[in-house]
Amino acid sequence: MPGFNPDRGFGVYVHWPYCARICPYCDFNVYAAKARDTDPLYRAILDDLSGWRGRTGERQVASIFLGGGTPSLMTGEQVAGVIAQVDRLWGLKPGAEITLEANPDDAARFGDFAAAGVNRLSLGVQSLDDARLKFLGRMHSADEALRALEQAKGKFRSVSVDLIYSLPGQSEADWRTELSRTLALGADHLSLYELTIEPGAAFAFAVKRKDWTPLDDDRSAGLYEVTQAMTAEAGFDGYEISNHARGFEHQSVHNRIYWSSGDWVGVGPGAHGRLTTGDERWAIEAAEKPGEYLQQVKAQGLGWAGVEKLEAVADARERVAMGLRVVDGFERGLVGELGLSLDEARVAELVRDRLLVEGARVVLTPEGRLLADRIAGEIAP
Ligand SMILES: C[S@@+](CC[C@H](N)C(=O)[O-])C[C@H]1O[C@@H](n2cnc3c(N)ncnc32)[C@H](O)[C@@H]1O
Ligand code: SF4
């Protein structure tokens, strides 16, 4: 297995696990914020970053992603402190992307985040319809989300909007109206997610109780196709299954690192990271619960609770699954360099069925992208 390839990128993910309220669809590693002192967590994150620095050696950081949870609950000083620590330890590449995920409720702090060095804001609008926002358990109204978006514009190099569709009872006409309003908002990037019923989330219990019925797969697939067509027509590149950018410069550098199997540091409770050292690639997971994370960092100077060596087959499977998500697919060399190969007979069949295009890169067709996960499982070693 080859050593770390800096061309695939090196980034830092910071997980801030607190939220003002837990949304019923969400299965991320999140905890109600309540009135708590977050300084110990902030300090543990700074220490964890130092611990990682001792393992990665010298590398320049192309991207920092403050995700969650709700990192817009952090103070401007905390955000500035994290960015300064990353810069001090590794050095930020000139023009490095620094993203923060924000809830519209926290718009009053956007100026502080921009002053701290954040240059990309990902805003959780989720819907432009008040009844749907209520269904999603959101604390903001559509108007408040739109006002937050206006406050973000001009403060950051890039502003992205998250929306969830394929909600129960959502018709194609409904979604067309909502999406055309969204496309007119002037965002630089859109993350448009089909609602997933996550097994551990409150929605899964509501569905089990038959409180409501999720949209069926055919109608969801129809809404996905409408999404691809309308975003493309409005000038957004659908560069990944759920992500659309107004031009290459607004594509997320951070997600590219994941999709091209680069390395990233993962700090904060439950954060995942990937680290290549010499010929080995490691999957690392920080202690999940905030209290355990603080203990772990205190005890060993690192938040690591799970460290697993990725064997070549597991690494290749992950590379294929991630690589197929992006519009330009993945280079065959990404699997070949691990001494493995794709299931060529299955690749040929999928090319015949017009689900895959094959050349130096392996790329899904628009129809294939609907089946990305299944196809990844079929062609990976
Ligand atoms: C870590 S979360 C959000 C950040 C921020 N706390 C917020 O709620 O706006 C990232 C995004 O994942 C999406 N998401 C979370 N759970 C989802 C689900 N079950 N189905 C579809 N999208 C989901 C939401 O659009 C959300 O904005
Ligand atoms: S969607 Fe955002 S605000 Fe809601 S629980 Fe998940 S991370 Fe927290």
C-alpha cells in the first residue's frame, strides 16, 4: 500500500455535539445544549488537535470543517481559537476552506464567525414551508431562515443551504415550487437531502407507530430526478449525489477529501478520522459521549477510543463507495494501488445496462447514481 498522497487532500473535522433542540429525524452524535459550560470541551478539542499533530507529521491543511451538532452555538472566540490552533500546528494552505454548519437561530453570531476566519457557511434551512419546518421539529420559521441567509451573504466566500425533501405527502408540484424558490435565493451551494428514516431517530418510532407513512421509493426517485433537472437548469453542477455548486469554486473542498479518500483529522466527541502512516491506513473514532471524550483526552492527550487498521479490501470498498458518489467518479488506480481490482465482469454488465461509464475513471450515469450504494457493493473487490 502506498504512503499518504497529499494530492488527495488533508483536512480537519471538528465535531461540536450540542444542539438547542434535537430534531426528530437526526441520528448524528448530538446532545441537548442546556445551560452548560462548554469551555472544557473547547480545551479538550485544542489538546486533541495537538495529539493528532504528533501522529500526522508535517502536512498542510486544505480545509477545516466545524460540523455537528450545532457549531453555530460556539462563541466567536472558540471558533477563532480552533482555527488558530490548526494553523499553528500544521499551517493552513493559502485560501484554505473553513466551513461552519449553522442553524438559522444563530444568525446574530455570523459576523463573529466571519471575523474568526470562517469563509464558508452551511445553513440548515431544511424547508421553506412553515408546516414542514414544524413537522421537522425545527425552531425557526421560513422567514427567519431567509433572514439568516441574507445576513450570511456577503460575510462569507461561499454560502450553502441545506434542504430536506421526500417528506410524507410531498407532491412533485410542492417540491418544484419549493425548489424553484430555493434556486432564486442566491446561495452558492445547495445540499438537497432525501429524508432518511434513521433507525435510532424519533421519526423511526413515529413510522413504527404508523403516525405517518414515508414517501414511497418511486415517488422519492421522481423527486430526485426533478431535483437534478431543476438544479442543472439553474446553473448548479450536481457534483455529488446530494450536492450542487454554482461553479467549481463553490464545490466543498472538505467533502472532496472524503470522496477522494484523502486523510482527515477528526476531533470532538464521536468524530471519525482517517490517517495514513507509511504503508498503513487507519480508521479512527473519538470517544462518543462528551464526558468520555473529555476523560480520554485528559488521560492520553488524544480523544481516540477506536483505532482500526483498514485492511486493503476494506479500504478499497470504502474508496469505491466514496468515489462513486462524485460526478467524475474515481480513477481505477485508486483500487489498483492497493493490489486489488474491481469485479470486471460486473463492471462490463453495468456499462451494458448504461448505469456505468468506464474508462480511466469509473463513473456512474445519472440513472446509475440513483443506485450508487448497491453498485459500489457489486463492483468493489
Ligand atoms: C449535522 S446536520 C446539521 C447542521 C445544523 N445543526 C442544522 O440542523 O442545520 C447536517 C445536515 O444533515 C441533514 N440531515 C440530518 N439528518 C437527516 C435525515 N435523517 N435525512 C435527511 N437529511 C438529514 C440536514 O439537512 C442537516 O442540515
Ligand atoms: S439536524 Fe442539526 S440541529 Fe437538528 S439535531 Fe441534527 S445536528 Fe442538531
